[in-house]
Amino acid sequence: MRWSLNLGSVGGTAIRIHVTFLLFLVWLGAIYYRQGGAEAAWQGTLFIVILFLCVLLHELGHVFAARRYGVKTRDVTLWPFGGIASMEQMPEKPSQELIVALAGPAVNVVIAAGLLLWLGPRLDPQNLTQIENPAVSMAAKVAGANIILVVFNMIPAFPMDGGRVLRALLAMRMGNARATEVAATIGQGFAVVFGILGIFYNPMLIIIALFIFLAASGEAAQAQLRAVAQGALVSDAMITEFQSLGTSATVNDAAEALIRTTQTEFPIVDGSGKLRGVLTRDAMIKALKERGPETPVLDVMQSDIPTVPARAKLDTALRSLMQKGRPVVGVTDAQGRLIGLLTVENLGEMMMVHSARPEVPGGPWGNARG
Ligand SMILES: [Zn+2]
């Protein structure tokens, strides 16, 4: 992820801080300095470091809970409003997702409860809400900060943990895709409320609102795609009617094909039917301008195009299409010959068809499979 710094790793999970988290820390530090000079700034910095550790422990709560269900986490990135653990996937079972989502806030509940017990009667409950007040004891501030972390993270909106808890609870009653849709709508409602509150009270809320809104849309789109891909094979979704180019073709031949067809990516196929690479429209236009029409397509194509067998599961193919950022994935038959293409655009069309079609018993692909 860009705009984040690597701090090291815990059990195979990289720990990163997002730049906005650093800005948030600097902002808090400045407030302390203004209020009480160097001594307060030192105390403030210590508090900030402890706060940072609490957020990190929260994230590791998620990471270790997910590991119980065999889900690995590549990295944890800390943002001003908590952290995001980029897990390979969330556990499919709602009960497991519920536990993974709750494991983070549970860590902060334990920290806060421990500190409250330790403080006992010495604690003035008012102090818990005054974490920016240098006169308040460190233990009370850290307890207060942990309570705020719990409350904030349990807001039922993606990417907050509360959003996942809500989705998991809904998914126990309705399907996963429908539950995500409902949870995302509720989350976007919260985002709008935050945005309006932010205009009047705190501009930071507007940024958070925007982030929640985008995360909710992304989550909904991904869940929809997963629902459509579930149980489908690559052959259900691939493009089978397309124009390909031979290995001796020139950029000029490609340009003619571009005009004749609606395609924007052209596979280059050799004599034995194997995929050698793909020439995109952008690469073609660039080559035409800079290297001339007689340039062989082999010189300007993108050659590291992944291929999948037609009988492979669609969700595996989806992963290689999205993660590797390639324009297309080639689909091959048992002999390794190119018989189809998968593009993001045609998957989008497939989703449109799927959502317009009435529900078919036995899942969306029940009929096609026979
Ligand atoms: Zn969390």
C-alpha cells in the first residue's frame, strides 16, 4: 500500500503505519505542547506511543482470531481511526467472521477493564473523556482511549468492525450477498450523517465519512462479484468470440482489427494455438505513433498474461485477474490452446445479466451445468 511505512513484522504479518496516522499523532502532540510545554509534550508523546500499541494489539486480535480459521494476513496498516488488517479473505462462515470482527475490540475492552480495575476508587469517571487533558493520569487516559476505540470501531459501518459484526449477524438470517448489501447501505447512511456532522463540528469527520462511503461501496461490489462467481466455472464467463492476431502480424494489422471489431485487447496466438501475449489498444496506439505501422506485434505486446484452464473455478481466475492487474486472463483447453478470454468488463456484464435474471433454484449456474 502506498502512503504507508513499514515497521517490521509479527508472525508473518507486516506492521505498517499510514501517513495520516502519523499526522494524527503529530496533531495530538502539538495540542499537548500548546497546553503544557515540554513536560506535557513528553507525557503526550508517551501517551501517543501507548495509544499506538493499543491500536496495534487490537489489529493483532483480528489477525490471530483469523489465523484460527486458517486465514493469513499480509499486513496491518494503522490509520487515525484504528487499523486495517489486509486478510487474504474473511472467513466465509458468518459465525467465524463475527468472532474475527469482535476479537479486535475485545482486546481494547480487556485493556480498558484491566486499567479500570487497577485504578479502582482513585478514578474520577470524568477523566475518561478528557484524554487530551495533561492533568489526567496516564492510566485513566489510556483507559479512556481504549473505550473510545471500542465505541468507534463498533459503529456499524464498513470498514469499522461494527460493519462486519452487522454483516455477520445479517448473514445468519439472509444470504451473504444480501447481508453485505444491507450492511453497506446502513454504513453509507452513517457516512452521510458523519459528513453532515463534520461540516458543523470537525472536518476530520468528513474525511472519515468519505472513507466509510467508499469502503462500503467497494465491499458491496466485491460481495456481489463473489456471489456471482460462486460455483461458476471459467467457461461460464469467458468471451469466446474474439479476434486474435498471428505472431507475424504488425501493429498496422492490429490497428485494422481494432477498427473492425469492438475489442480493445488482442491476443497474439502462435501456430500451435498457444497464447504468446496481448496487445492493448493503448500499447498499439503508442507503438503506431513512436515506432511506426510495420512494428511486429511481438515487440510491443504484453507477454506475461496469466492463463487458466476453462474447467477452473471462476473465483480463482478472478483473483489472478484482479491481483495481478492484467488487462485479460487467457482461457485454455486441455491442450493449452487459447479458447477464450476473461476481462473485467465482461465480468461486469456477467454481473448485470445475473442480477437481472430471476433466481434459479440450485444457484445461478444450476441450469448451465446440467
Ligand atoms: Zn478492528
